[in-house]
Amino acid sequence: MDFANMNIWCWLIPFLVGAICAYFGYLIGKGKTTTIDNSAELKLLETKNAKLQADLDACNGKLSVKAATPVASFAAGAAIASIPFDSAAAKAAFGKAVKEDDLKIVEGIGPKISGMFIDSGIKTWKALSEATVAECQKVLDGGGDRYKIHDPASWPMQAKMAYEGKWKELAKWQDEHDHGKL
């Protein structure tokens, strides 16, 4: 019988010690927890969100106003007189014949990059001058890693000079810059 009594105590003592430790662990853990009141922070974020939403609505309103102007109708395809291309002035400035809307006149754009822009819908100097640097970079990124060395930061500006027929200024700018950079 001693063996049977000993067997119960072998189970009962570890169980009681475990239960007591679990209870004390619960009390210690409960004492360290604090409730966090996030209502003030939430209210601040809701106020910021409302302000940003109002700013967004104001910007969208400005875009709607611009859409009603004649400039927007030009973007939609309406015919507005464009600046005439003067091939003689271009040839005088560059010393070679220049084709109208040839994107390769822009420093840094070669035949392959020109083809990439044409494939993406940017086919004219005017279209390139209206493109953002981010849009130009997106076209380059579409060509893969081999085009990472190109920097399109000045391309819209150069295209604008070409579109506006500012050949001397464009040639001077390209002479003063090394591959489109200072």
C-alpha cells in the first residue's frame, strides 16, 4: 500500500505546484497590463484624414475646371494650330538635316529608346515635352536593366525646345551638357 500512496503523491505534488505557479503567473501578468486609450490619437488621425480628403476634393475640382478649358479639348484631339517646323533653322543649328518629330534629336535618346517611346504612344516632340520624367522613366523601365543608365530628367525640356523651334537654344544646351547632365 505504500507504493499506491506514493504513486498518488507523485502526481498530486507536481500538479499543485504547477497550478500555484500558473495562478501567480496570471496575477503577475495581469498586474503589468495597462489599458491604452487611443481615442485621442484616433480623433487626431480622423481630423488629418478629413483635411486630406478636403485637399483631394479641391484638387479634383481644379482638374474639373481645367478639363473645361480649351487646353483640355486639345488633349482630347481638337485641332489647334501647332507651331510650324522649320527644317532650315534646325539644320543651321545642328549642321545636319533634322526630321520633324524625330525623338533622336533629344540628347540621350537613340534609335532603340525612340522606338520604345513610339511604341508607348509618345511619337512627337510635343507629346514628349508634355510627358513627366516619371512617365519617361516608366518607358525606360519597360526596356529592362540595360536602360537603367539613362537619365530622362532633361528629355521633356529638350523636346519642348525642339517643338517650339528653339534650335539654337537646344544646340547650345546640348553642347554645354554631357549626355544631358551638367
